[in-house]
Amino acid sequence: MTPSSAPARTVLVLGANGRFGLAAVQAFAAAGWRVLAHVRRDAAAGMPAGAELVRAPLAAVGEALRGRPTPDVVVHGINPIYTRWDEEALPAARAAMDMAERFGARFMLPGNVYNYGESMPARLDETTPQRPTTAKGRIRVAMESELEGRAAAGRLRSTVITAGDFFGAGSGSWFDAVVAKSIAKGTIGYPGDPTLVHAWAYLPDLARAFVAVASLDDLAPFERFAFAGHSVTGSEFLAAVERAAAALGPAPARGWRRSGMPWPLLRIAGVVLPLWRELARMSYLWRVAHALDGTRLARRCPELTTTPLATALADSLAALGLGAGAARSPAHATG
């Protein structure tokens, strides 16, 4: 059988309507995989025409897949809303692990830097000790520890790709909720110390990294990769945002205004506002410098390229509606 006539491999993307899930569906479809896209309701805008929708609650996905190809890879894109994340994230991940185990598929998880805690070093890689200092960090460590345990027992093959804060591919992140929230009014926000390095992950690039790793034939039962993304200081990031915004439309006549994050207010209001409380608990991520070392991923997948920050930001702002007519309709950037 020639490579051109080989059957396409199949990936099941759980939570395919979410920001990461949709980016993963798009990347796997573009790479020629057969994509089963798990959604609860109708498909989100941007769903590739070739993706096969699997409409079902997570617990019923196995039944909904009867008569379809058995997935070779299961990508876990389910991410509970932030105020319920502590209660729902680990049960959802375990249900997805169980499903992948029954299929005999490799399970792929997007990880983040919560695992490393407030004392994390400035550079993180696959060998960095995980010392979580928050409930969310401990849950993240529990997920990855369970994956390692199942792999050691010969039950489930899995891969974790750890990345920084998402941006691009829609709304629902610090980028659209804070950085670009008021950009059409001439104001750019930043949640942390602008002199410190912070790790960012452009979602289309991260999704392509998942495809590249899933395509490797010599993975160990459990693998962990760090995704470098863009690690820059806040000042560098804001300057790049300003340049990208100016390329899409007129810059403010008096220059861009910059705003910060009222963390003390969030802590106080968090007594009665659950979302603000949860955000305040993770505020250390904006006062502790950190970057991800992607050397191992680059060595295993040398074909991967990184979208230049200027291009990634311009595409992200355009996706949020910045450009022609943005000044007349500032609400587009509120996420």
C-alpha cells in the first residue's frame, strides 16, 4: 500500500466547540486526519466541513460512536467553566481517559503551568519538578499523575503538551478579556508586571503541535512535551499588540493608553463574586516570570514552525473584529 492510498487515521476531539477543541479539529482536518468532533449541540462557527459531529454528553460518546471508526487518538478539549473547574475538571478527564482506554487510543491532554506553583523557576521543561500551590495546580498534577500511572500499568498511552496562556481562535482568554477588551477605545490592558516574561500559546500553532506529536510512531507509553510558544515580557507583548492593532486600523491620535489589573479589588470582591475569587487565587502567574523550553518538542517535530508574534496577534485581533469599522463598534472586543 502506498502512502497516498493509506487510510486516514482517526482522531476524536472531545469538546470540539471550545477554543482549543475547535483549533484542534481544524488542525487535524487540515492534516488529512478523519476527525470525529464531539459537541453537545450544534457545531461552532469555523467547524471544518469534513469533521463528523458526535452530538452527545460525554458519558454517551462511546454509544454515539457505534458504527464509526475507532479513534486512534483522543484529544481532551473539555474545559469546565472556571468557577466549576475544581469540581468538574478531574471527573471529566477521568471519564475521557476511560473512554480512550476502552478504544485503545492514545489520550492527549493540553497541560498548563499551574502544576509548577508560585515557586516555579523562570524556565520550565519536561523535567521541572511540579510543586503546585493552588487547588487548580494540585488537580492538574493529579491528572498527569493518573496518566503516568495508567501508562505504567499498560492500560493507557498518553501525551501531555504543556503550554502557556492561550490566545487566538476566538474569545475566552486573558487576551480578549483584558488585553484587547477596550482596544477599540484606544486602551490596551495587561494583568501583570510588564517587566516580567510570561508564556503565551497561539492556539493554531499549539493545535498543529498536537497533530505533529500524534503522528509520531515511536512515542513512549507516557510522554510530556513543553510547547515554547511566545515567552516575552509584558512590555514586549503590549508593544506587539499596538503594532498589530495599528496595522488593522488607525492608531489613537493621542497614542495608546495602557491599563492594569485591579488585583486588590478582585480579592475583596471575590468574597461574593466566585469568578473574581478564582482569578485572584491564580494571580501569582502574573507576578512570577516563566517561560517554556520547547527544545524537546522541536527535536522530535522539526517540521513545526512558530507563527511570528506580530502575525499571530494581527490574526487574533482580526478574529475579534478589530479592523474596518472597529472604531464604530467597540463592543466587538469585550469577549
